[in-house]
Amino acid sequence: QFGLAPGSVSIAATQWAKNLKRTRVQPYRLAGQDGAKKPRAAKKAVPAVAAPPPEAAEDRLSGFLRRPPVLDTLDEAELLG
């Protein structure tokens, strides 16, 4: 903010607040962050139907992530010097 023209930060903050209100978007705030809302008392919720147990995902990404990486001899030679 130090390299900006005077008032730029307050103009940006005003635009941010106006656009949040206009679009009805809730910004994500970490717990304990300034401006974060305090947790409310939980309302009685309707018991949710239990989700079926996750079956083994057989998509390409899951299979790729489970396999160890393919060793490349060129990379290994470069690392070993």
C-alpha cells in the first residue's frame, strides 16, 4: 500500500464492500481472524441420511496418485551429479 496513490486503499476497500453486498458473496474468514462472526448456537438439525461407504474409486486420478512415481534415469543422474 505504500507505493500507491493516497486514498487508493480506501477506494479499493469501499469497492470491495460494495461488491460483496451487491453479489451477496460471503468472504472466507479463518477462525480467529478479525471480522469473523462468532459461532451461533446450533439449531436442531434434521438427522442426515448416512452416506454409503466410499467404494474404491477407480478413476484415473486416484490410480495415478496411488502409484509411486516413475523413476527417470536422466533426473537421477542429474541429482547424483
